[in-house]
Amino acid sequence: MSKWQIPPDGGHMESASGIYYQNMTLKEINDRLETNDLIIIPIGSTENHGLGQNPGEDTFLVTRQAEQIAKATGCTVAQPIWYGSHPNHHLGMPHSIIIPEETFVAYLRAVMAGFWNAGFRKMILLNGHGQDYVIPTAMHQFGKKYQVPSIIINVNWWFVIPEHLRDKVHGGPFETPFVHGDECEASFSMALFPEFIQSEYFESAKFEPLMPPGHINKSGSALPREEGPLPFWQQVGGSPLEVVSTPEGTVGDATLADPEKARGGVNAILDYLERLVNDIMEKYPAGVLPPIDQLSMRPKEDVEAVMKGPFEEGGRHIYTLAYPP
């Protein structure tokens, strides 16, 4: 029997439950850092998913996951990043709020710097939206710019559980391949935040890819590699503009959605995230990070000073190394 609550009894974003950083007092944050200094940063989007689904769907998919992991492990969750980068074929779609890549990368880099300076030097960037191509840029730019010890992991949840996203032809639980706002995504949404879903308005929409089959994978690269070796974002021109080809916002058949189809996948991603957090904290308990000389060639005294922080004697804040982030 699963240890996870599916669906959960609502969310915690406005709750004083000790999960969200922004909801805690400074005393609670300081106490948390003594025992667990890992923070999950949910990264989502605001995007059209069709009449029966909400524009915040990608964000709620990862906040609801992160909340259960925080309850199980004692880590902290940041309030989410609601607006994200989008691939070219999303351009112009009403209700999809598109942030330029340069702006998004700079913003995310600044968020990481701020949490590092606050003491959360282990971060999981938990992504719920098709911006796989841009988050690693922000993460590596942070590492190159500051060159300070940290553990920063980017998890795109669908990559962890591809077998749970596939259609029945490929051994999965769904009738249709995973695309967007469709049977698969709507099923996961119903399993994690059913209160924001109105299934009576679910739609079905089809589109014709502009490339022959056998090259570009579906969403989440869920198809076996031999059927689609290229992730969907490694092309421009192979996917028609959504605003032209699927103005409904649903790309696929959401009418087939059922939360029971997503139950195995939700259990699998939560099991993995719990293991990831626990493995990190077991190897690097609160206050412990990989050694400076393994991660940085900055003068050791400079790194030690920012690791102490501005409130300790001889310490400094991270922005003495570089600003803007």
C-alpha cells in the first residue's frame, strides 16, 4: 500500500504548516537550517491547458509533489516560480505567459543566490514545465559565477518516470501518447489537485506534426528512444504553432483522463524524490557540503568568508563575490 496521499487534502501554499519558506517565521527558518538545509524550488509556468484545466497546472504538479516530500523528509519548499520559458511553438498562445530565456535565467540565478545566502545551500530545482532546455543554463551560470560549495539538482519529474507516462502500446497506462493538456497530464492533475479541475469541460484536439515520425519525441521524451531520439525542444519548425493548430489549448484527448491512470506514476516520482532528498542529507547533513578545494579555485579565505555569512565574525554575504547574480 502506498505511503503517499493521492489525492492530497489540498495544498499548503497559504498554510502555517512549516513547509513553505515564505510562510515560516525567521525563528522557524533558523531552527530548520540546524536540521535540514535543503530547499525544493518548484518551477512551473502559467500556460493554456484547455477549458477544463487551469493555467497554473504545471506549477501545481510540482508544488503538490514538493509538499508531500517536505512532510516526509523535513526539508523546506520555496513558493513556486509561476512564469517560465516556453518553446517556440507556444508563441502567441493566449493565457500562456512567456518569459524570455535571458530574463528567466537571470531571475532563477538570482533566486538561487538568495537562498544560498540564506543558508539553503542544497537545492532541488523541481521543474513542471517544458523548459528543460533553459534551467540547466541558470544552474551552471550560478556555479561558474560564484564558485562556492553547493548541491544543486535539476529534476524534470517526467524524465524520472517515463514508463508511467506511456500509452498502452508502449507498456504504459494511457490510451494515447503524452503531449500537452491531454489524457496523461490531466490524469496527473486530477490525482494531485482535483479541486482545480473541471473534467466536464475536457476537450480533444489533434494536430499534424510537420516532421516525419521517428525523429522528434513526444512530451517528456516518454516514447522509447528509438522512436524519437530528439527531445521536442531540439527543433524549430517541426511542431506547428499551438495558437494555429490546437487553439483549444489541449493537445491530445483530455476526455480520457482518469486519476487512477496516474496513481502509479505519482507514487513513483514521490518515491524517487524522497530518496533523492534523503540520500543528499545522509551524505551531507545540515551545515555540511562538499570540500571547497573540490568545487572551487577561488582563494579559500574568500569562500570561507561567504560560507560564514554576513552575521558571523569575519563573514561576508555572497554578493561580495559578484553582483548582479
